[in-house]
Amino acid sequence: MELLGSGASPFVRKARVMVVEAGITDIPYVEVTASPMGGEDKINAANPLGKIPALTRESGPTIYDSNVICRFLDDHARAGLYPPARLWEVLTLEATGDGIMEAAVGMIYEQRFRPKSKVWAPWFEGQWAKINRALDTIERQWMSHLHGPVDMGQVSVACALGYLDFRFPDEDWRAGREALASWYTRFSARPSMVATAPA
């Protein structure tokens, strides 16, 4: 198996963090170039949608997207990062983190691939509104979960926050969210997060 991805993608990072947290050592990470306008042949051959991450397998078809890959690897390694007793909470928090990533990546794509004359400011405001609502909800409702045993909900949120720092360093998501900011400071120091930090 090979995990195909790009180091700047928060969805790829989520899968890579999962690999480290699960103690998986036999799946190499391979850097590829992906783009909504058409990436390189290796990723397009592996995933007809051309999206990353993708997990190639000798014994079956390529697995994609990040959620499917993480569920597969969790089962493969018996890592317990989707604990049955908290499964619905884990999946909901993971979806919240993923939604933050989707909004943030969407803004980057809007800036990168659309002509400046066609970039629409209200759309950006809408994406930031989604992100801020999600962060406020995590601060208000999810801190006890974040302080529990490590699971994929926590990993998704941490990768989302790391992506905001990476791509939008001038946006202070920490303001008014002291508990979340403090949690992220600790979580981002985990070896899995340090090893996969975007650059």
C-alpha cells in the first residue's frame, strides 16, 4: 500500500497523523501533485476524481477520501481511533473539523484558480462564517471530548486548526476561544502533528 498526497493538504495530513497515531509503519507516503484543474497522472490513475489523499492497494482498488482511508486504516491496525462507545460523537466532531477544512480549502482554491475579477467577497464571508460558527461550537460544546482519549475527531479538528494557521495566519481564530487555543497548543506538540506539519 501507498498513501498518496500533498503535504499542504489538511485532509492528507489527517490521514498521515492517523498513520502515526495508529503505529502503522509499513505504508509509505508518496508526494503527488493534485489540482482541481487536473493533477499529475499518478493521482488521476489512482483516484479518477484526482483528489487526495488516496490509498493504493495491491489487493484491491484504491481507497479514497480521507474519511474512508482513516476508517480503513483504523480497522487495519486495530487502533481504536473510532471507539464504538463514542462513535457518533467522534464522527460528528470529525465532520466538524472536515467542514472547517473544506471551507478553508475552498477559499484558497477561489483565490488561486479564479480570475481576480470573478472572486466574490460575500462568498468568502460566508465561508468564514461557517468556520467561526464551527469553532464557537467546539469551544462551547466539545472541550470535554477534546480532553479525552485521542480519536479521529480530535485529529480532524487539530488538522483544521493547523491549516488555518498555515494558510490564514492573519486571521486570529484563537480570539475568544482560549480553551480551544490551549488544547491545540498541547495537541499540536504530539509527534504525529510535528512530523506532518505543512511547510
